[in-house]
Amino acid sequence: MCFNIKRKLTKEEMKELEKKRRAKEKVKQKKEEERREKEKEHRRKEEDRKAREKERQREGEERKAEEKREKEKQRKAEKTREKEEKLKKKRKQQKALKIEKEKNKRKRK
């Protein structure tokens, strides 16, 4: 049987209890520090992930803008080519008309 008898602790017992209390406190502090480190690491990983996501989004926007510029460039080139073709065709027609007029003039003479 265990009786709960109150008595004064000896110096050795007090030292032993203090030692145990310090050891428990040390373990507790170590666990708390590990928890903080894990939180810090988790936060850092989350920030990295967000930064990568932003970078991907920015690259996508840049790519879209580049594609848009390229399309605009191609459209302008196509328009220019069409204008040149029309001009060429018009010159050819005018030349043909001029030649036709010359023939008609010669026939009249």
C-alpha cells in the first residue's frame, strides 16, 4: 500500500526533481523549436509555390502578348502584300490599256 505521507524532501531529492524538470523543459523547448522550424519551412515552400505560379502566369501573359504581336505583324504583312498585288495588277492593266490605245491609234492612221 502506498500512503501519501507529506515530508520534507532532501537536498538530493530536490536536485533530482530540478534536474528532471529542466530536462522536461528542454525537451519541450526542443519540440517547440522543431514545430516553429516546420512552420517556417512550410511557409517558405508555400511562398515559393506562389512565386512559381506568378512566374508561370507572367510567362503565359508574355507569350500571349508575343503571339498577338506576331499575328498583328503577319496581318500587316498580308495587307501590304495584297496592296502590292493590287498595284501590280493595276499597272499591268494600265500598261495593257496603253498598248491597246497605241494599237488603235496605229489602225486609224
